[in-house]
Amino acid sequence: MTDIATSLKAFKLDGRFDVICSGSLLGINYKKIHSNSVGYKTDYEMFSMDFEEFLWAKGYSDLHIEQILEHMCSGKAFSDTELSVYKKLFLEYCVLGGMPAVIRQYIETNTFSDTLEIQHQIQFDYEEDIRKYAEQKKADWILNGGIEKEWDSYLKKMEQYGLSDYLAIKQKYFDKYQESLKSEQGKE
């Protein structure tokens, strides 16, 4: 990892290549990197899609989205047809969860088929990133101490790894499980 990050400068200076490095764990080993290729790389923080971006992906124009927002800000009621369409769109967005790969699959197929598999893979990726970082910090704190000093930055980093998104996914499945138990108890 450290050699890869240091070599980014060479690729930039060479000029023949554009290099993209991606992954939520790229930041873990920054302390070990000899040279961070300062001035030769650009960092971007990525987020899941919001509802507006979901509407863009579905083909809605900026003007249409602005009109929706105007209705909401002014408190002007939607027609029954508009309300039905927008409720359906928002429900789709909530079910899909805003992750671009999931939304792309949904838009390409116009069904929810295979979106759950992609959501599960994203969940597993979150778990792996969070687990790796937590284990690395735990070992570091056991060997070197410093938990009190680093706790706030640790929580911030965990959030960058998607802890809130991960917990929301887990909560969603737990709630569904609880509902299924209640449903089963109601049948008895």
C-alpha cells in the first residue's frame, strides 16, 4: 500500500497514465507512507446518492426537480396523480438505499431483482472495512495506548467507513425480522 501511494507521483510526472485509487481503507496506512505525492494527486470523498440524484438517474430534469422542491417549500399540495408518482419514487429510493450500483441495477432492469444481492455485498464490504480498521486500532491501542487522545478521530474515521450506513442496513433487517416474528405470533 505505501509503495503504491508513493508511486502516484511518478505516474503523474510521466503523463501517459491517469490512475484512480479507490477504497475506504486507503487512508488507514497514511502514517506509514513515506511520501504522500503532495501536489500530484486529488482526493475525493464519495457519498451515497441523495433523492435528487436518484431522480436525475431516473431521467427527471433539473426543472422538474425544482418544481417538486418549490411545491414542498411553499406547502402547495401536489395533485393526487403527482403525489402518487412521487410517493412511489421516494419508496423506491428508500428501498434501494441510495447506493449507485444498486440504483443502476434497478434502472437498467426496471425491477428490484438482483438489487438485494448488491445491497448484501455492500453490507459485507462495510463490515470488512469497519472490522479491519477497528482491529488495527485495537491492536495499536493495546501496544501503544492513546485511546483517550484518539477516540474522537477514531469515531470520525469509523463514520467515514460507513458505520451509520452499515448500522442502518442492520437495523432495517432487524426490524424486518422483528415484524416477521410478530406476524408469526399473530398466526398462532
